[in-house]
Amino acid sequence: MSAPLSSLPVHELVACHECDLLMRKPQLADGESAQCPRCGYELFSHRHQVVRRSLALVMAALLLYIPANFLPIMQLNLLGQTSQDTVWSGVLGLYDSGMQAIAVVVFLCSMAVPLLKLLCQLLVLLSIRLDFGRSYGLLLYRIYHHLREWGMLEVYLMGILVAMVKLMDLADLSLGLGLFCFTALLLIQIWLEVTMSPQQIWQALSGEDVHACD
């Protein structure tokens, strides 16, 4: 007969984020996932070499950050005048047009917060990989989770695509390298969100999962 949940230590319990069912934390092998028996929500999954794979993705995203934001996204030719637009020039254009508040929001959501998220992820992963400063890693990982809702690259990308569709009938438009870098950056960050299993990262930071970076 299994022991009641009230007698188990906290680190052996897990609560469903959807229906709040409290249950014993299952032990998972690589590639396995745990689902709530009541609502079917995926509680967490155990991925192989999560720290190494996440580090590779973070480094790739950081390498793409500067070209994604400072290389031309598109080149516009209207009545003989040619202009090249980047994410940074868009922020400056909004600011110079008297829309300072909107410029600050765009800068934060499309440039500052995504960079801060990547730096937090990098430092968290390095603290696990090098087994150094895990208390700071815990703090940075909490900060990262608070920043997740503010980095909206996908919204900015949709705005770019809508603007390009509207401008195609008015001027000659050609795509720039910055757009491909920006799209690649967005896809890598989505891939990173899937790869960087929160449950395994929390366990590794607290010293519970010694195999997180194997």
C-alpha cells in the first residue's frame, strides 16, 4: 500500500498547472513525458542532453541577434528613391516621428527583452554545465520566466509581413538578409523553448538531476 501524499516530502510531489491535481512525481527515462491522469495536461518531459542542446541553440541565437536587428529587412524603391529598413531603424523612425512611447515599447519587445532572455538562458545553462553559481542561476531563471511574456518577436515579424504585403502594390520591394536572420532567430528561440525543459532545468539548478547535462 502506497503512502499518503501528505506524508511525502515536497520534492517528491508535483501539481498539475491546469487542474491543480497533486500527485507523486514520476521517474522518467530519456524521451518519456508525464501527463496528468485527470485532465491529460503534459506535466513535464525528460529530454536527452537538454543542457548541451540548449547551449548550442542559445549560442546560435546570440550569433543571429545582431544581423537580425541591424541588417536590412527589406529594400524599398519608390519613385527612384531607395531606402533600406532594419529593426533598429524602425525604432529610430518611430522615435523621430514623435511616437516615443511606441518606439520604447517596440525596442523593449523586439530587441531588449529577447536579448535579456537569451543572456539569462546562457548564464543559467553555464551555471549548470560548469557547476558554478547555481544560486545565481536560480535567480536568473526566475527572471527569465518573468521576461517570457514580454519578448514578442513573432508579433513584430507579423507586423513586418503585413507591411510588406501592403507596400508591394506601391513600390518595388526586395527582401533583405536581415529578414531571413530575424526569422531564423525566431525559429531558434521557439526550438529553444521546446528543448529547454523547465522541469529538468529546475532540478539541475537545485542539484536534484545530476544527469541533466549528460
